[in-house]
Amino acid sequence: MNSTEATDRLLEAAEELFYAHGVQAVGMDAVRERSGVSLKRLYQCFPAKNDLVEAYLLRRDERWRKSLREFVHARGDDPLAVFDWLKNWFAEPGFRGCAFINSFGEFGEPAPGIAAAIRRHKAEVRAYLHDLVPGGGLADQLFSLVEGATVLAAITGDPGEATTARGAAKVLLAAQG
């Protein structure tokens, strides 16, 4: 197995295990076992667990934002479609909230690379909302609604939190005129 294939398998396993069980609860041996990659190759690809966690978060960020962008773009780049996408995500089996918030909560102040990946994700989501709703602080308000709905959906298990946030976003967008 070459390095690229091993890395992909390790990241797939890490994403599945870390998101389902938490980063701290999952050891490198579990990732190795799930991925089918040898321990030697695992440590060649990711010399420390923090390296694997950072790579997992960066990969999840890319996939998550791509899915959101494609969904919203297919609906005419309507900012309200963000909340429709969220509702679909919240209803997925195994939804456990935001992997970035969860990771930050587990680590407190995480290692610098992990903290940078978490902050980058949040900054990119905020920037995307600024692209959809240029000018002023409306995009920041929508970002707060996205974050709040995500946390509440994780806690309550209710995908309808996205509908509530969408209603508030609709009011804010109408007020902007």
C-alpha cells in the first residue's frame, strides 16, 4: 500500500471514529485497526495523534464546505438555502454536531495546528456567508444563527433547529431590504 492510499484510509477511519466517539476517546490503535494500515505506516503518515487530528479536521472542513457550497449554489446562492442544507445535515444518522466545536471542547486550548484548523474552518464559513450577503454585519448575524442552530441540534437532536434559525435569518434578510 502506497503512502497516498494509506493516508486516505487512515483519514477515512479517523473521521468515522473521531466524529462518532470523540477525538480523546479514540486511540491510534483503533484508527489503525479500522483502516487496515500497519502501525509502522500509520506513524510514517502521521508521527503523532495531533498530526492525524489536524489532518482529519482539514479534510472534514474541505468536504463540509464543498457540500454546503454546492447545495446553496444549486438553489441560486440564496442565503436561506444554508439553513435548508443544515436541516438535511442535522437529520443525517449519526449527526453529532460540529466536529470543530466538539474537538475544541475536548481539547480546551488544543495544540497549535489543531486550533488553527478549527479557527480556519470557522473563518471560512463566515467568509462564505460574507460572499453570499456582502456588506455590513448581516453575514456575521447569519453565522451566529448557523453556529447556534448547529449546537442546539446536537444537544436536542432536533433538525428543526435549522428551521427556527432560517426563520430568524429570513427576518434579518428582509430587514436589510
